[in-house]
Amino acid sequence: MHRPCTLYYITDRSQFPGNEAARRQLLLQRISEATRAGIDYIQLREKDLPARELEELAGQAIRILEDERLRTANRDMRTALLINSRTDVALAVAAHGVHLRSDDISPADVRRMCSARRDAPVRLTISQSCHHPNDVQQAAREGANLALLAPVFEKKDDPSAKPAGLEALRRACQYNIPVLALGGITLTNAAACLEAGAAGIAAIRLFQANDIAEVARRLRDL
């Protein structure tokens, strides 16, 4: 039986041309396109922004997700917005979840933080950066919903990052948590990641620099 491929778009407005205002507008446009394409998760990863500006941008992104759902009259649109590292911002804008770096607080700490707030969502989605199968095991143990193993392949823009490889990805996928392949992923090598057991694909450039609807269609056809 064909297993659906989870798609996870990580944003980076610095890759867009123009001044800051133009880059933010292009990013919001891409978030709208990703929502219409049915991308499962969007991680807002604009880590250079001060908290107030990040909160403003996240609020705009949340409104786009809601507007697309209402515009299409499709209440089952499933795109979830996760905020990179900033649980406080995620809670402030009622985002669907948070992404934690490998050196961040633990998913268990996030759960405890949320339980202390009356306005926190019942179940915040947590994804976790992992670089080794043992990291994935730990993420599962501490209550993360998704593990992003990276980099699976060599990255042209960061040759110093040692690729984990498909065998490490295969070992990481043995634990009781969906693992998404990240790092150097292309339409050519994505199938090998899924064959290794990955639940889906996470990427910046693959989604952001291409026709996102076409990329989503081709990945789901693998």
C-alpha cells in the first residue's frame, strides 16, 4: 500500500531578491502557495529576526493559512505552521507547533511549559533536529512528533556538514517516530530516502526555489 509522503517546507527569506520588505512579501506569497499545494508543515525559520518582528511575520503567516482554508471552503486543509525554536512566539500567535534545534530545550520541557499556560493548545506539534540515529531515539523518548535527520546528503552550500547517509537514515527510522529526510534532498534522490524508511521530505531550497505545487505532486507520486 502506498504510504503518503509528509512534506515539510522550511523558510528562508534571505534566498529571495530585493530589500527586506520585498523578501518578506515573497516569503508570504510562497507560504500561500505551499498551503494551496497541501504542504503538511511549514517551519518559519527566520532566526535572525527579533522576537517582535518574528511574531508579526508569524501572525501574517497564520492569517494566510486561515484565509486559504476559508477561500477554498476546505476545512480539511492540513498545513500546520511551526515556529523555529521560539515556543513563546508560537504560543503568542497560536501557531500549530514549534521546531527545536538539536541543542534546544527538550520536547518534554516544551510540554511542561505549555501545561503551565491556560491559553496553550491542547497538543502542540513538536519537530526536532537530529544528526544521528541516537538523536532520533532521544527525540522519540522525550515526546517529539517528528524528527528531522540532517544532513542526509552533502550540501553544496555547506560542504563542511558531514552527511549522515542513507544507512544512518535507515537506522533512524526504526524508532517510534516519523523521520523526515533533510539536507541535500532533490527530486532525484528523494525516492531513496523514502525507500530507506523516511516518512517524508523536509527542505528549504527544493520547495522555495521551484514550483512548489509541482514539487509536491512529484514527491507524492514517488
